[in-house]
Amino acid sequence: MNRRALLIAAVLTVLAACGQTPATPETQEAAADAAAKPLRKVRFLLNSGFSGANAWFLLADERGYFRREGIEIEFTPGRGAFTAAGRMVGEGFDVGYGDIQAVYEQAATVPGKSPVGVYMMMDRSPSVIILPARSPVRSADQLEGRTITGHATDVALNTFAQYAKVAGVDPASVRIGTNEGNWKELLALMDSGKTDALFGYLSTSSAAVRTAGQDVGGRLRFLRYSEMLPDFYGSVVMVSPKLLREEPAIARGLVSAINQGVIDTLCDPDAAIQALVKRDPKQNPVVERGRLRDTMIEDMGGVDMINRGVGDVERPRVLAALKLTAEARKLPRTPTVEEVFERGLLPPLEERQPCPVHLR
């Protein structure tokens, strides 16, 4: 038995002593057999660089959950959540993490080649229109005649057509600007009055304000997409159709490992932040802890949703979002639910319900 096999067998024995996993000669032998097999390297495209908003992946890796499933993860920093689905198609990644609206669009334009969602992380749209705290804009209809600026690949910018359609706002009445500066520069642009508002995520813009040592509520207000688009989900773990078709066991193991990392993070957010800082010492643990908290409250649905179980979707919501997106974005076709999300890889519900979460 090699060193890795001995380690896995030992871990199983310890877990059994804690009442978590029965350690029998058969399970130890199975662990040894798994350890003797070469790991399958999986290329994982993230939504961005490492941050508190994706630290659960790092925790899963640090705790060996991917290796337990015969997987060696190779993370690639992303260029924004809306770009993940398209990059998976064009660059051959096995798995990605990004906005499901982009999955809808890829499925509509390149059916059969688009990635498929397998684990829904965000029960709500994370997108917001960011306003100065002093802004007179209080509702969507007051955006007409205003300028809103964001990165060209921003999720909120690329789903504004859907937001405007539901809000009854003529998109042509809103001036959309793009600027690829960092968040310090974007916020300065708004502060100077060169733009009335910004597209973004609440968690991202709030983290930028906290990094500057300022109070979020004293500087910013938000128009939340989730209030106008309740059927919209946010970022999802997606896999390539090739992996799903040819290596379903690897795809299932991947989802299992990610789920365990998410559950561990929800029960102990500080452990995930420690894994993040260990991977990238430049990260500010206080700021990233706040970003993770915002992600859990604003994007994942908060305590009630998390405690009901993470990872799954509701078919009527996906259908409604697909229809609206196809209409507002003038897509060539409306994909089916099965084209954009596969529920069959999800662990049982009891494994997707964390210890009772109390967000602090």
C-alpha cells in the first residue's frame, strides 16, 4: 500500500471513530485501490481570481475532497462570471464557475457544445445597479436619461435588457458606458459625476469600499436585480458536455467534492478564508470575510435558503428565465431546461443541508 493509500485508510478509520464513516476492511481496501489509481487532472475555470466569493473551492482542494474522488484540480483565474461559459466552449475547460445566464446564451447559439450547469451556487441574481448614497434615483423607472457604466463583460450589464424589460424601462433611454478600470477607478468615476451609476455585484463593490476603509451604507445604495427578476439564478458550477457524456463518474465526484467544500464553508466561513489567504497571502482576510458573507446573504439566498439545501434549481424558475432571456436578448432559440442544468449529479438533499447556518 503506498503512502497516499495509507493516509486515506487512516482518515477513514478516524472518521469511523467519530461516527461519520464505517471503516471496514472493504472500505479501507477500496480507499487503497482508489489511491493507487492516477489522478484525473481537471481544468477548472473560475469566475475571477481567488477571493472570498469562491473560497469554498480552495477549501475543498486543501482538505483533499477532489483527490478523494480521483481528481487533481488545476484552477485558472477567470475574467468575469459572464465570460466563463463562452471560454469553456472556446478553450476546452472541463469545469467552470460563472453566471448561468451566459450558459443560456451559449446553449441557444451553440447547442450541444455549451457547458451544462450541475450545481447551483447562487439562488438569486447577484447583480445590482450601484448608486451613490446621495443619488436621487430610488427606483428603476428613474434610470431613464441616466448613464450607467460597467465592465463590458459584467453580468449586470449583459442582463440589463432583461431587467429593463420587466421594469418597463426603455433600454434605449439609458446610456450604457463601458470602462475596464478597477473598482477604485469605477467608484471614482461615479463619485466625480462622470457616470450616474455602475453595474456590478453588491459583494464586489462593497469589498472595494471596505478595502478603502469606508462604510458601505454611507457611500452606496443598490437597485437589486433579484427584486425585479426573482426567477433568475446567479453563478453555477458547469461542466463540459464531453466530461458529462464520457466521464460521468468524474463529473459526479467533482460535484460531490465541491458540495463538501461549500458545506464546510457555510458551517465555518473562517476556515475558507484561511484557505484563501494560505493560497494568496495578499488577500485581506477581513475584506474577504465580508465578501463571503455578502455572497452568502445576498446571492445564495441567506440563512433560510441555505438551510433548505444548496445546489439545486426549480424548474419553473429556469423555464421563466430562459423565456425572458431569449426574448430580451433576441436569441436564435430558447434552450430546454435539460440543456442548461443536469440535476442527476447532485448529492442527496441531506448531504446538501449544512449544520444550521447563522451568518455573522
